[in-house]
Amino acid sequence: MHPIRAVLFDLDGTLADTAGEIALALERTFAGLGLPALPDAEVRALIGRGIASLVERALQRLGATVDAADAIERFEAAYAQTVGTSALLYPTVGEGLARLAAAGVPLGVVTNKSRAFTLRLLDRLAVEHRFAAVVAGDDGWPRKPAADMMLGACAKLATAPAATLMLGDSANDVLAARAAGCPVWCVPYGYNEGRPVETLGADRIVADVAEVVDRLLGMNPVDRST
């Protein structure tokens, strides 16, 4: 395995628990359309492929025949009111990012979420400053599981894909990393569309970001002699 020189993170379900505020925005969207809300657990299973996919698949689950484009527009307006209002970093994320930054490890975010919502969320979670690269779902590259966003992030960080670890929670993250030539680890607590994390094919399953940091700094000891 190549020494890890940089780390890319998925956002929803890896760095932050955002399902509650996404479910609330979807509930408000559907209420405006005269539709019932989906259970939160079902919403969690729909997160990860971007807003359009989330809304379209939610409508399919209800068998609703409303105009999907209108529903997506309504959701974006509703989510603008909820993004970053109840989301929380998962335990050890804040400290872990700080430790990696202190060790001089370049960090990035690769998410299918749109850029405006991504930056607002990172800002409200007070971690935006940790990331030298943010690649979002509407930046013009094919979205995960395609390799393009990962390769774009590596280019922004000036690191080789083989030396850039992806930490995610879903098959999308694993497939994108594989296509880009990045090693990939997964956390077990995220939004993996109902699939057991053991079936995703990651190089390693780690309990949390703290374990990632412990392993990486052990593999890449920091030179403190200067």
C-alpha cells in the first residue's frame, strides 16, 4: 500500500449526520404536494446520490405521479431552510480533522450534494476551513460512483490517487475510489442504502474518524525533529 499523503471524505453519513434535516425538508416538500411523509429510516436509505435522485426515488416509493422537476425545486427551497440546523458531526470527527491538519495532511470533501448546500453545511459545522478541496455534485463532473470527482479532488490537492485515501460510507464511495485508483475505507454508521458495510468491498472498515487518524499517523509518522 502506498503511503497515504491526503484524505478525501464523503460528507453525509461520514462526516455529519444530516438525515434528520433532510427528512424534514422532504416532509415539508411532500406536505406542500399533498403527499404523506416517508419514515426517516426510508429517507436515510435514499441519501447519497444527490437531490434529484433523492426526490425522484422518494416519489417512486409513494407511487406519486406529481411532476418530479417541481418536487425537486420545492425540496431545494425547503432544504435551504433546514440545512445545517440540526446536523451534527459524528463523534471524533472534529478532533480527528484537527489532528490530521496539525500533521500537515491535506484534506478534501467529495460529495454528490450541491455546492451551495455543501459549503453552508460545512460552515455551520465549523469545519469548512479544514478542507483544501471541496468537490460537489454540481461542479460539472460526473457524480460518484464515477471516478471524475475523486480525480478532480486529487488534482486540487496535488496528490496521486494511489496516495489519497477516500473515507466513505456507501457503495458509491467505494466504486468511485476504485475507479479513480484511490484506497478506500468505510465507516459502519452512515447511509449505505441498507447494505451491510461488510458487503461494500472497502479496503478496511474503521469504527470512526479517530481510528482513521490513529492508523494514518501510525503509517505516516510525523517528523517533529525540525
